[in-house]
Amino acid sequence: MQLVTAMTRFMVAGGFGALVNCALANYFTTQVDLLHEIFLHPVAAAGFFKTLLCGFFGGTLLLLVWQFVKVRMVRYLFQCNGWFLHPKRPLNKIWLLLVIALLGRKDKGSMQYQDYLPSYPLPSLKETCNKYLKSVKPLLSREDYQETEKAVQKFIKKDGRRLQLILRLRAFRNRNWLNEWWLDYIYMKQRTPICFNSNYFATGGKVLLTTSQLDRAAMIIYSTTMFFVKLRKGGLENPRAANIVPFCLDCHQYLHATVREPGEEIDKIVNYFGAEPLTHFVIIRRGKYYKLQVLSVGGQVQSPLGIRRGLEKIMEMAGDDDDESGVASFTALPRTQWAKIHGRMKEKEVNKETLRTIGSSIGLIALETQDMDNDDIEKQAKFLFHGDLHNRWFDKCITLSVASSAVVGANVEHSALDATVAGQMWEYVMTDEEYDERGRVIEPFRNQRAFPVAPPTHLQWDLNGLEEDLEHSKAHLRQMIADSDLVVIQTYGKAVPKKCRLSPDGWFQMAMQLAHYRKYNENVLTYESATTRLYYKGRTETIRPVTEKSVQFCKAFDDKSVPPEDVKKYLKEATDLQCRYKMEAMRGLGVDRHLFGLYCVAKGTNTDPLPDLFTDKAFNLRFNLSTSQTPVRTTDRWRLERSSVCGGFGTVTDNGYGVSYLVYDDYVTWSVHSKRSSPRTDSQEFAECIRQAMDDLRRLFDA
């Protein structure tokens, strides 16, 4: 699509250039002389067409040069961050006028800004090392910090310079020096199960729009398919910061027709997004798999009623008996185990075809037999997170779920899809739903009527010889589910910290720090995610909210000798530092991704021994508190009553917590996860500590 558009522009410009050249040429003085010369004198005619050809290529070259200059000008302007660091400065008005002059105000549509996005930045070695020392100082004893400081200074003077130079050369050759390594080393090479350790979940909205499972499923499938069609055609709105600066949509191609395929040493992402034709959804019902056509070969989306009729046939085909084989549980195994089984399965053509059908499907949806109360958020969260052995294909990009009571949710494979990406699609789907007064799908729907499609087909498996593997995988998933400790609570929302003139995100982060300090009498290395999607193929950077100021705040809060006004001051200082770090992280100037890149270079160049920095205690601290604010309101379509109520993910360490918090004006939903097998953690207790810390923070300012 973009190529056709570009070629059309070049042709038009070339033709225009040819006409200009001809107009300026002085071969012919009048139109009569022009026609006479062309048709009666071959030499003159040849000269005319030569001029026309020169004008065509000259105009094309001119446009190519202009497009090249324009792209680099826009990239440079987007690399400037004053628009969100210092939005009130007069210079930003000039910046804004230049951006509008080059790109216009109107949204160009999905995937249309990729060429204009700036390259992913590479921080300076010294800045990163200085930030790193500041971030680990409050977490180490004096002796350990001195050892870390020595290792860092040695690194700056010795190995760091060489590694930074190699990394800079990589950044010169690649618009994003990080993306490939991040995908491979953080996700694809990890051998632990992705269920709980990687995948995350999202619930539906507060308002249940219908109680009909099939009508809800039909509408969800329709809206997901429409999103897919619009995304491929560039017809979706491209989210833009401040309605000006576009976010990268590279990861959006993995929202559909994508599957993570296991490998014995490294997994790979198999993406069919650009393949033709893609016309089907896969439906799971009672452990059985069905292929449902939802899109014509010509690209017409089936109406919700047409989809509902297909789902009715699938319900009839599935009957009342469950398929207990539990083939989906294979996807929850450690990756090397699953890879070996996957290879044996693909030796049989029927399995190979079914696996390909699942992977190439526009989406996958489970029609559950379980009933869900829309008000019981914790029960929904647990069910969406792990399912029941039969209804979560954890390798699939997104597995949608519709309970028998029409409560919906999603389980997302994380390797290519950060929550900001999946959140945009989920928000579109949730806000696109329409039903009649009885809660049924509407026909005709937006001038669309049902049309004939292929009937649903039952996807088959040949699992002979895999019986022991199936029993092992189901037992393994049962054990993981039993070990999972997930608790969901709600507290007041961001209106309170805003009233106190403090950053809501900083407030919530300090509440978690206070909760952890009270329970364990220590602060630990804490992860908070920041998006870097303002850059080409940007994903996330780590915010490190633990600072000397945050530790000072935690220690002072329950100290009766410290006046409340001093505690407020410490809180403000801590939240200000957290906000400053967040801004730097969003600009790609955090610590963790840069150090990760330097580590990859050291390993890749066989640096022996590894620099002391990478073997030091501080570098090998684990993120025992991993946190993330679930993104909401990603587009103008957003409506509160239809927005997700809860999202969550698993702890990244055996003895830590994974805490997701979804923020609205009036409430925050907290999802707290840990492992029951850990003698150190208890999700219920820590959730209550968070609740108490939130209440105490409000009382501090109410007093």
C-alpha cells in the first residue's frame, strides 16, 4: 500500500516536471508550430520526447530528494524531546509549526509513520554508569556499594569504551540496535514455561452489555476481524502523543495470525500477517478445535449474525462431551520439552495442518463452559490467566475468552506484544460492540448482511504415542496453577494524588515501596515499565523507582519523631525523582537496556573474563518487585464503562511479586501475583499492605 502510494507520487511529480520543462523549452513558439514540428519533422519530435523524458526523471528525482530530506527533518524534530519535557517553552511552538508543515495535522493512519520515527537512542557510557550507581546505592551495604563503584569506574576506563564503540557502530547500521537482541535473549531463548512467566491477561469492562454467550462472541470476533482488516489497509488511527508525535506500530503486525513456535534452543515467531488469504478464526469448545470463516477471500467481513450462525453450528458439533486429551497443555511446558513434542507432532500431516491453522488464524477464541460473575474480578483474572488445561493456547498471540455468562477477557503471549499494543486492539473491540434491546446482534449491522461462507470444520489431532506426554503436561500445568497466588483488590483512584498535586504514578509507586518496607523491613530492586514506542521499533525501558529519597520516605513514614510535613516533603522528592526517571526512560535514556546491550556485546565478542561490572553483586540483583501500570485510553474511542477493569502478569522471580495496577480517576485495580511455594511471599498479605499504605497516604494529606 505504501509502495503504491509512493510510486503514484513519483509518477505525478515526474509528469509535472516534464510539463514544466516543456513549458520552459523554447523549441516552439506557437501551438501550431508545435504540432507542425512534431508531426512533420522527426528530429524535432525526438527532441520533444527527449525533453518530456528528462522532465519525467528530473521530477521523480526531485521528489525522491525531497522525500529523503523530509524524512530526516521529521526524524530530527521527533528526536527533540522538549515538547514533553518543557511544553510551555516558546521554542516548542516553532517546533510544532515545523512538524505540522511537514506532516500536517490529520492522522495518516496505521503504519504510515514508520519511516518518520527517529532511531532508538544510545546513551553515553558515562551517563548510564552514573545513573546506575545512583539506582543501586540505596539497595547495597556500604561495603558492597564501594565494590560496585570500583567495578563501574574500571569499566568506564577499560572495557566499557570498547564495548560502547561496538554498540555505537551497531546503532549506526540499525535504526534500532536493541530490538533483535531484546526479542531473542529476553523471550525467545528463555526455556521456562511462558504460562505465568511471560503471558499476561486482561478482563472485560464493568458493564455487561449482553448475557448471551454466542452474541457476545460473534460481536467480539467481528470487531477483532474489522480491526485486522483496517490495520492491514492503514485505516486505523495511529496513536499519537499530544496528538502530534506518532507511536511506533511495528508490533501491531503480531496482533493477528501470529504464533510462537517452540525450539529446542530458541523459539521463533511465525507471523502470517501479510499472507493471503487469511479468512478464519479458530474456536475452542470443550477442548475441541474448529475453523470458522469470518472473512471472504475478497476481504469482506462476515456480519455478526453470520458469525453467530457459524458459532451455533460449532456448539452443535461440539455437543456435551469434553475432549479430555488436553493438547493445549503442551504449550505450558518448559520450552525445550514442548519443542521436542512439537517436532514429533508435526511428523503427522494432520497435526501439522491443525497447528498451521491455529497459527494463521486471525484470532482464537474459547467458548467456555464455565460461568463467570462480572463483578468477581479476581475469579475472572485467575481463569483468564491459566484456563482449565484445555482452553488456553499460550503460544497464540492472543487467546480471547467468552464465559457462558458472556463475560469476556484475553490472554496475551508477551514476546512480541507489550500491553500498550494489545491494549489498543482490546479497547477497539470493547468499544465497538452493539446489540439490540434484547442483547442480540443486529442485522443488518452497519449496512452489512450475512453472506454464505464455508461451514465450520472440526480440526483434527493424531495424538497416538503422545499419551504419556499429555498426562505429564496436564499434571505440570495443574501444579503451576496450584502454585499461582493471584489476588485482586481495589483502592481509590488518581483523583486523590492529583488533588494533592503529586504525580499519581509516583504516588502509587511509593505506596508499593512503603508496603514492601513495612512487610519486609527493606526496599528491593523494583521494575516499572516505561514505553519507548516514540522511537522506531521501540518497546520498553525500565524505570527504577527506588532512590535514596524513596528509602528516606519509607523509613520516615512510621517514625513518630518525624513531623508529617517532613514526610510529605520526602514523598514529593521521591515522586519527583520517579517522574524524572520516567521521562528519561521514555526517551530511551534509562540504565537497563543500555547495560543489557553492553553485556550482549561483551558476550558476543567473547570478552574473557567478563568485566567486573557484569559479575558484581549489584548487577545480579533480581527484580523482586516487578510492577507495571496497565495502559488504558489509548484512542479517542475510549469509554469508561467499557474499559478493562483489570490486567495482570506473573512474578518474574521465585521469591518476588508481580504487581499490575490499572488506574482510573475513581479507583485503581491492583493485581498481585506470587508463588505459593515461596516461603517469603504471600499475595493476600502484600495486597493488604498496599491497601493500608494507600489509605495512610491519603490520611497524611487529610490531617
